[in-house]
Amino acid sequence: MLKLGVLVSGGGTNLQAIMDAIDSGVITNAEVGLVISNNPGAYALKRAESRGIPAKCISPKTFENRKEFHKALLRELKEAETDLIVLARLIASGRIFHSASSITRRCRISGVSPSRTSTAF
């Protein structure tokens, strides 16, 4: 079973599409294991929590610098034993690639756009 770590920033419509696709069998052999947002008010966190999926806010505003933010983000993904990081429109997600080498050696990263949700995997 592929364990997904989904990075989000807003309402979570991409997250919902992923969860629905898993439920309907369009995406097989996968589960959402963790949802992380950089926005404490993101509705996506509530969507995850309502399904019993661990949801966390890790905001760059709470760290001294970007490097520390990236470390915390990657630590959470690693602790959740994430196999695939899904960038579901997290605003700062493109910046994590420079710091991601420690987890990406064993983990893939994929982006999602609303029109491609059912084929992103």
C-alpha cells in the first residue's frame, strides 16, 4: 500500500478528489497517511480530520527561516513513512525540493492539478 503525504494550502478540493478516487477504486493500492498545510485555517485539514487522517499545520511563519521550516516539513513526512508526496497546490511546495534530498531518496513527489487528479498516480 502506497502511503501518500498530501501538502495543501486551502480548501482541499484536490485532496477531496484524491480521497474520492481512492474510495471509488480509481486510485488503487494507496492511502492518504498525512495531510500538511502551511495555512492553519485551511479547510483541507478539516476534510482530513473528518476521515481520521492525521492533519497538521506547519507554517513557515513559525520558524526562524525557510531551512528550519523545510526540515520540520520533511521530518513529519519521514515520520509518517510517506512513500509519495503529493503537492496539492501548497503555495510553498516548490521550494521544498532543495531540502528534500533526505526523504526523496526513498520517496516520490507528484503534483496535482484539478484536471489531472484521476491520472496523477
